[in-house]
Amino acid sequence: MNLNSEALFAEAKQHIPGGVNSPVRAFKSVGGNPIFIKKAAGTYLFDEDDNKYIDCIASWGPMILGHAHPKITAAIQEQVTKGTSYGAPTELEIKMAQLIKSMVPNVDLIRMVNSGTEACMSAIRLARGYTGKNKFIKFDGCYHGHADAFLVKAGSGMATLNIQNVPGISDAVAKDTLVAPYNNIEEVQKLVAANKGEIAAIIIEPVAGNMGCILPAPGFLEAIRKICDEEKIVLIFDEVMTGFRLGAGGAQQLLNIDADLVTYGKIIGAGLPVGAFGGKKEIMECIAPLGKVYQAGTLSGNPLAMIAGFTLLSELKNNPSLYDELNAKTEALHKGLETVFSTAKFSVQINRLGSMISVHFSEKPVTDFASAAACNNELFKKYFHYNLDNGIYLPPSAFESWFLNNALEQSDIDHIIKVAKDFCEVNN
């Protein structure tokens, strides 16, 4: 029973638009009403009715070691006694920048901001200032935050709510946003040719997470890198999801492709509000106060976010076997689900890389937004609620990747697989 969550949602709708502060939380894509979380520990969420759930979201990625990790909570508790915000430089910011640079290839300078949206927005502005060009290419179904220029075929939350056109985005802004299908290099080449000398940047999720988990096709990212080199276009990797999750050096390191700029989000604050963008020195030096591309923020480099992120990233850097453990757990889940779903009368595609995984109810491979949108969303709704009723919290949208955490035990993995098996039996 979720009586307390029901009451809280009814109350929330009186004060907050739609009752939530981020649209996907409203459960509109899956039906029903959202559950309200009271606390979390390890791999578990506990709602206001004291129901316990295995968490397959990890706060959309950053809780890679699990919730309320003792080293991270202790570091935050120590820092909070010294103040929560100064609006002035701190040594923590330097240590954080040094740590990120030591882990990530191809980052010479890095600027802290307050969210992934702000990081991506600033990276595009920087690319425009550096190149003197205005247009940029993004990919259908990739989500880079809610800045105006990005809300064109943005997948994820917009797809969840079936929003095709966003009121409030001017034609002048939209015309500079060029959109290509993910994994389709021919369409990228056409856009570049049709807008010769006008494109400042190509921004991409190197592994998409906002239309489910979508892997780049072999050679796709390499071809984009080649185009950017030839056309003097800034290549931006949005690693808000993949950064420090797919490995200590993120997708750049795992896929062996260097971007010119890279953006990060909540994982560098262990879940606290934070973001960052960084990259090549000659580009980053265009940011104020060194250059004329302006970007600022009172809370940028906030000490609570810095100490939380520094503690988390230090754990990941100093214990590389954590990635092997988490990847092995995700692989075990993948294989278990694959075996179970192979007996179903309906077709399922499972996409995975590292600890990112998604289940698509489709007969065909899911390689881009069009194929993700063609999946059986009605069956996904049933699957979501069947899991929720059995103590498993999945992303409340067919257009979101799962993010697993290393606090998962084998018993948790076994339970997720068993629930999938039961679901197949009920729906066969």
C-alpha cells in the first residue's frame, strides 16, 4: 500500500506544478502515481509507507557505490560544520580539478558549475565563442539538459511526456540546432555539407542514456571525430551519465576517442547538485576571466559538492576493481534477464555497456530514437508496475537507462531475475 505517497502527491500538486520538480517523476509515462522516498541506504530505497525497493536508478547515475556511503556522508558532515557556501575560492576546488584531470584523458582545464544542463549549455557557448560560428549538431533522442537550444528532439523526459515542440523556444534559437539520427553518420555528413563553415560544435552522448541505453555503432564516433578534425568543429562529449561510471576515465577512455570538450553532472558531487565542463587548454582559455566567453555562478565549486565528489572519485580512482565488480554484477543481471526473456512469447532487446543497461520490448534491435520509440510501451508499463509491486524501482519511463550500483548483492540480482521470470509467466 502507498497511502502516504498518495496523500503526499495530492498535497504536492497544490503547491508544485504537476506535483513534482522534474517531469519524469510524475509517472505519466507508466501510469499511476509516484512513490515518495523517505530515505535510502546501500542499494535500497524506502518510501513514506516503509516499502523497500531495490534501486535500479542510483539517482540517475551518481550513486555508483550505493546510497549513504559512509565515507561520503562522513566527509559531508565534517564539511557542513565549516559552512555551506562562501562565494569565494577554496582549496577544495583545486583538489577536485586536479583529481578529475588525473583520471580523465584530454582535460587540461575544467570549470565547475551547478548542473549537467549548465555544463552543456556553457560548453556550447564556449564552442561558439572559440570558433566564431553559431550552429551545432545534436542527435535525435540525446538529452543535454533543458537549455533552449537543446530542446529539439531531445528524447528522454520529452519523449516520456510525448512533447514534440516546446513552447517558449524561439525560431531563432531552434534554427541553429541541427539534428541527426543517432548512429547515422551519413546524415551527419549531409548536415555538415549543407551548413559548410557554419557549425561550431557536435555534441553527443557517447553512449546514449536518454532513449534507453543505446551503444554507438562501430566506427560511428570515430567518423564524427574525423569530421570535426577536418571541418574545425568542436567535438563535445556529454558524459553526464557515462563519466566516471563506465570507467575512471569515462567514455573517452573506454572507447579510446578524445573529445575537445567534455561535460559532467551529478556524479562529480556524489549526487549533490553540481556539474563541470572541461577540455583542451586553447578552448578553455576563452572562458572568462581569461577570455571573453562569460560564465559565472555563485554556487559553482560549492564546498559540500566538492568534498562529496572528491571523496567519491577518490574511491573510484584508488579502487579500480570496483568497476570490475559492478560490471560483473550488471553482466550477471543481463545474462539472467536474457535467459528469462528468451522463454517469453513477446520479444525483448537488452542493451548494455558496463553498468548501464536497458530492457526494450521490441522485435528489432534498438539503435536510435526511432527504434526506441517503436517499442511496446504498454508492455513496458506493465513490466514497470510489476517490478514496483515486487520491490524493484526501475526508471519510470521506457526512454531511460538503468544505472546499477555496487551495493547490489547477488540476492538482489536474483530477485530482479525472478520477478522478470514471473512477469513472463503472467504475460505469456
